[in-house]
Amino acid sequence: MVDFSLSETERDIRDWVRNFVQRELVPLEPEVLRRERAGERGLTKDEQRELQDKAKQAGFWGVQTPEEYGGMDLSAVMSALIEAELGRTFVPFRFGGYADNILYHANEEQKREYLLPTIEGTRKSCFAITEPGAGSDAKNLRTTARKEGSEWIVNGEKTFITGGIDADFVMVFAVTDREKGADGGVTCFLVDRDMGWKSEPIDIMGPWERRPAALVFDEVRVPERNVLGEVGKGFRLAMQWIGRGRYLLPAHALGACERLLEMGMDYAKTRETFGEPIAERQAIQWMVADSAVEIEALRWLVLHAAWQVDQGGDSRHAQSIAKLYGGTRAGEIVDRVLQMHGGMGYTKELPIERWYRDLRLLRIFEGTDEIQRRTIARNLLKGHASVSGALG
């Protein structure tokens, strides 16, 4: 017998997050929209921190952070459920107590200087591997680091770096042995901003918080002690970072799609044409039905991928399927909901167009649709995965 029910603990945690979102975040939506229309940050840093502190006072801190660092160390399934609840609002909030997973590979000195302050929220990091000529093909890196005495000299440019505007240190990947390349020739460095790298924001169609940055390294001197992990082993770290939780991206989209469809149904019940609510029109009913089926399918793809993570197996195939499906279906669902609202859906008075722009990123961020299709097809054709799925 397969049991799809949540445990009492899982329900309690999910419900706490649901209440937090409804009580603390949803009321902020009108002001966030107003600020974003004015080209401002949706939430200030102080507001973000205040909300995180409220959650921390209730014991909610470091969702996936190990307990030894003060976190909750929740399962992947629980993390997916939480991310779906956060996705039900466009207010740009995330719980505190988080650090990039590869920072746990730091040595004790680096943990004191980078990992612990990041978890505490006093430092902010960014992850820099993408370059103007090396996006999906991360092996084609051009940023270099050459050794001079006890220092490494980093030169190059990174682009579309999330968090690069505000970060005070960066995990940057550079080629240290051109002949070996990705197979032993790429190294990760922890580089403080005051070591000399510069960042410039890149304007995008999404909200302020999503703005990535271009990072420039011009003869930036990095102490040898700032190598993260081992020299030449950086590419493996980079792939670990990229694959750390692709299931969380479609999980966030899942929550957004649930909220959007609820908005569409509420509007359809009150908007009348020719003497009847448009909810009585077959065209609208089919939009609702198709969206509901796709949301349910996405929910189980996300939870299945997260479950595989918790089992300790290789979940990359399941995560690629969830991300590909989530990106394409979320785009179709938000488009339907916009269509239900007609002209009002196209205005900035409602958040639908904002979600429309935000959800579009899912098909690019952390692996494009094309890369996911390539991964899925290769796994199947090479026999690493089966079309029979988890049930064999």
C-alpha cells in the first residue's frame, strides 16, 4: 500500500508557513507592487530581516541548514512543501539561516570567515560560474587564475550572477589548468569584494530582486587560503551547487500556479458577459480544468523528485523532469489566467503580469528547457533511466 498522506509534523510545519505567508506577506503585496512599478526594491533589507527575525522567534530558521549550525535540517519533501507555500505570494521573501551548500566544504578557518556569518545573515554570497560565452556549457570557462607566490591572480568576467549586486563575497570558478579543463583544471575561490572585483546590475524583464549582475575580475589577488575545496576540483563543486535543489524551482512555481488559478476562478465567478458569469462559459471551464490537471501533475513530479533526494539516490533525472514540466506548464497557466481577466490581466493594477514575467525565468534559470530535455533524453537513451519510472 502506498501512503500519500503527510505526517502530522509535516502538516504542522506546512500550515505554519501557510499562515505566515497569509498573515505577514500577502498584506504587503500592494506596497510591493507599488514599489516595483516605481523601479524600487520590493522589500528593503531591513524589512526582509525583520520578517526573518519574526520567523526565527517562532523557531523557523535555516530550513535545510544542518542542526549543528542552528538550522532545522528539514527533508527535501518538507522543503518542497515550504517552497510551494512561499510561491503563493510574489513578495520576495526567503527564510533566514541559509548558506550555499558548497560552503560546507570550507575548512575550519573559512567556515568561521564565510559560512557562519552567511548563515547568521551578516554576510552575503553569490555563485559565479556563468560567463558571456559559457552559460549552459559551463565547461567552456574563460576566467583564469594564475599562481604567483602565495596568491592567485584572477582575470575574467562573469554574467547573469544572481545576488551579485549585494554580495560581499563571491564563490568564483576559474581555470587553473587549461589542458585539464573541467577534468581537474577548474578551481573555486572565495573572493571578498574588497579584494577588487566589481559588479554592474543587468536590467531584466523581472522584478528588482531578480536583477543579476555582471562581475569583472581584473588582476584580482586572492590568498591561497581562499581556495574552496581543492585546487582543480572546482567543477565538481559547481555541479553540486547547480544540482542542489532544482526541485525547489518548480515547487515555487507550483505555489504560484495554485494562487493564480484561484484568482482566475474567483474572477470568473463574478465577471459577467451577456447576463451570465464567465465561469459558465465552456472556454473558461476548460482553462480551469486543464490548469488544475497540470497543477496536480506538477505537484507529484516535484514531490517525487524531492522524495528521491531524501532516499539518497541520484535524483537528477526526476529533478530535470519536474523543472522542465514546471517551467512550461507554469507559463501556460499564468497565460490562461491573464486571458481570463481580459484587459485587466494585462495591466499592472493586478499582479498577473508580474507573475507572467517572473515565471518565465524558470525556463532559463539553473538549466534551460533545452538542457533539461538533453539530460532526460540522454538518461533514457543510455539506459540510466527508464520510461517505466520509479515503479520499474
